[in-house]
Amino acid sequence: MEKAPAIDPQASQRYQKLYEMLLEAIPSSVLLIDRDLRIVSVNRNFLEKNQRFLDDTIGRRLDQVFPSIILDHVNITGRIHQAFANNRPTLGERLTYRAPGIPLRIYYYRILPFSWGGVVEQVMLLMDDVTEQVRLSEEVRRVERHLASVVESARDLVLSTDNEGRILTWNAAAETLSGFAFSEVRGQAFYDLCAEEHRAEVERVFSSLMLGKDSQMAEWNLMTKPGESLQVSWVCSPMKDHLSKTIGMVAVGRDLTERRKFEAQLLQSQKLAALGVMAGGIAHEIRNPLAVCSSAAQFILEGNLEPQMQQECALKIHTGIQRASLIIENLLRFARPSTTTSMGKVDLVALLHQTLSLVANQAMIQNIEIKSDLPSPPVWIRGMEGLLPQAFLNLFLNAINAMPGGGVLTVAVDHSVEAVSVHISDTGRGIPQENLDKLFDPFYTTAPAGQGTGLGLSICYSIIKQHFGTIEVDSVAARGSSFTVSLPIL
């Protein structure tokens, strides 16, 4: 009978050392268990995580290392016995373990039978610590639930689409305002839910977002389920993945119905307030000449007046009527500045030179120096030659009147490709900050009684608006004022 080859003790030692090295290198907790459920071998990972020592672990039964309530709850002992009997591994079971004095740990464990000659001699218990992964997963789910709750609780419409513009999410506010349930719009193109006249713009904005553009704002009407058009203000932003790649769009919409009602009410109240101011101004300005006319007419009606007195009364009546007529004419210019003049090509630089020449003599009399910084080449705009000079003349005279003791009137022009700006500055008494908001109101004036109607700047404002321009004022009391008129270039 042939003898079995002798085992080299040195080779056995090498294999034992290699086994121990592999055991320590494994990132899992590893326990080798015999049929009596005693621990034969254990790696450092298990000892460190469970704060145990090798001496009080090797040779101990499983229930002396793990609390019995855990073993009974997950039935590890029963599964180990099955592995010995059936020689089959158990994979992917979850174990929650709390050793005395250490925090709760969560593991996924596997039982792998080790057989030799068809007989299972030992089983290996591998435990992977997934505590942090589970905690992070629960945190992610909590954040997701929180975000979902915020979106669902929002009163604004919140939706998202994929790269093709198909709807992926649709919150409760969107369902309420549109009348469409999420199941009805899921996968439908967002453009199809917008009013037909806005669909082209929606597609343009969507395309720009897909190319990486920043968030954009727009107003698109949303078609509701009953077929009504809902005014909505949208903020659209690109939706990106973890690699910053655009994967869709997020749109937040606010129903403008109540806002439009409020704006209409505010506009109506502003109109009524302006009408009240204007009515008061008209009554105040016209009452004075009418009172003079009335007194003079009464003298004439009494008769027996000397010819000179009668002529003086008639002259006062004529003067009062002329003043009332002038007020009405200026008021009509303020209300309808374009009724008698049509737009045409105007050289703004030449117009400013001509207008400055009209005030040069008065400026010299009042010891006011005029400084102009006007470009040499023409600056062409589309305007009304009969009205634009009146607007700038009003501004120049306003600046001169603000410097009764002399000063400097500066007129400068700068322009870009799209617009030209005229800066008119003075070194006068300035305008108090509390009066700036009322500066362009009809009949508002700080001039002494009888020296102004308060319509000059109002007419100027109206003319500039008629030319699709803007007028702004900046002033510091006792240091002067600066008016800036901006007009589109032809």
C-alpha cells in the first residue's frame, strides 16, 4: 500500500502565514466557525470594529461573542447548521449588531461552507460593515422627501422636462392651476401646453438652455384643461447631472392673474390721483386770469366808465384770456404732443447747437457760462423737428432759471450703436430729494406764483417719451442738477 506524501512543515508554515496575510487584508470582518459553533479564526477587522481581543474570541462559542437576541433574530446559528448540512452558501443577509459600549453597526453577512473530501469542516462568516452607506442612503431619501414636499407645497407651478422637452414632473400647483393631472401630461411636450403664439419662443428658450445658457425669464400663457389661457411668468433653468451635463429643464411658473388685477387697480388709482392733481392745477392756474377778467367785465357792465378806464379793463380781459389760452395749449401739447408733427430724420447735434443759440443771450445776461461737448459728425435720430427743440429748450431754460446768481451750464453728448445720451448739467441751487419724484408732474413748480405754470418739464417728459426715449434726473441740493435724455439712434 502506497504511503501518502509527507507534509513539508515549512510549506505548511508558509501557507499558514499566507492565509493570515490574506485574512488581515480582507476589508470585511471574517470569522471561521466549526461544527460546534466555536470560533476557530478571526481577522483584525472584526476585532477592531467590535472592540474585542483575540484571546477572548478564539475558541468561544458564537453566542458568547454575539448577543443571543441578535442570533435568534436573524437565525445565524440555523443558517450555519444548514451550511454544514447542505454545503450551500448563504448570501446577502442583513445583520444589525450593537456590542456593549459601541454604536449600532449594520452589516451584510455571508456564510460560505469550507468542505474537504465532500465533508464540510468549517464555515466562514463574512460581515461587511454598511453602516455609513445605510446612513447616507437614509439621508438621501430624507432630503428627497423634503425636496418633494417643498415642491408639492409650493403655490407656483414647478415642472421639469427631459432633453426633448417632454414633461417628467408636474407638481400639485400645476395640476390645480392647469386642471391637468400629472398622469395626463406625463411625457407630453411642454410646448404643446403653451398658447400657440408663444410656442416658437418656448422652443427658442428651450434650445438655448440645452446649449448651456443661463436661466431665462419669460411670460408665456398656459392653456388650461377647460381651454382658457392663463397668464404665467416663467423662470426656466437648465437641469444638470453630476457631470454638469444638461439633461433637461426646470421651469417655475407664477400665475399672474391676481397680479394683473392688482396692477390694473393700481394704475386706475394712479390715473385718478394724477387727474386730481391736474384738475387742481388747472383750476388754480385758470382761476386767477378768470378772476381778473370777471372783475374787469363787472366794471364795464356798470357803465359810466371813462374811456381810459374802459380800455384798461378790456386789456386786462384780453390778457387774462391769452394766459388761459396758453395754459390750455401747453396742456394739449403735454397730452398729445404728436398731433401736428410727423417723425423724420433729425441731426441731433445740429438741433442742440441751434437750441443753445436761442438761450445764449439770456445766459450771458445772467452771467452763466455755457460749455458744450458735442461731437463733430452728425448723430441721426428719428424725431419731430417741431417738438424736440421745445423739449431741450425747456431743459436749458430750466437750468438757467436754477442759477439766478450765475453759474455754468454744461451740455455733453455720448452715444453707442443703439442710443445717444444728452447730459444737461447746471451748478444751481439743486432740487431737494423729496421733490424729485414730483418733478415731471403737471402743474408742479417751485417757482414763485405767476412765474411759471409747472408744465415745462411735463411737456418735455411727454415729448421725449413720444420719441421712445427716457429722461432721468440726478440732483444734490445747493450743488446743482443733471438731466440725461436718451434717444434711440436711427
